[in-house]
Amino acid sequence: MSATPIVYLELPAKDIAAAKKFYSDAFGWRWQDWGPDYADTTAGIGAGLNATGEHQPKAPLAVMKVEDLEAARDGVRKAGGRITLDIFSFPGGRRFHFTDPAGNELAVLSEK
């Protein structure tokens, strides 16, 4: 049997317009509207398991990859996100965690 990949992540958002604006402003995402209550964007996705207490998320955590981690953090703040875990190093790179205006926690990593 071949592995079945994770290919989609859905985030709750009571205010679709605000959520779309945040991700467009912070990360340049483009959206396809599917009516007034749903929009989607495409991105590559992988999966991991985290059992370390210090950086273990409370719920599934979407992680985005960027070249310039500091610029991404600044973009998140400017777009209205809240940094919940500032930049830290881990084997393979560095990352930070944030919450979007809807309260979803996500992370951004850089291999640099």
C-alpha cells in the first residue's frame, strides 16, 4: 500500500474576508471564492509528529516555509497576527508560531 499524503488544511474563520486579507497581506496567498462562506488556496503540504513539550502545538499545526523568517514575522505582525512563540532554532532550521485574527495557530519555518 502506498502512503496517502496530506494535501489540504482547512482553518476555521468566522470572518472570511478578514482571514483572506490577513493571509494575502502576510504571505501573498491568492484565493478562490466558493460562495460567501468558503474560499481556498493551494500550497504543498507534508506532515510530522511532535512529542516535545516545549514546542508541541495544542492542535494540528500548519507550517509554512519561507526564505526570510524575520520578514515573514514582520509581515504577520503588520497583517494583524500575534506571535505566540518567537523565532527559535530546531534541527533543520528556525521557526516561529503565530495566531491569525481568527485564533488559529500556525508556524513559519526557514531552513536558514
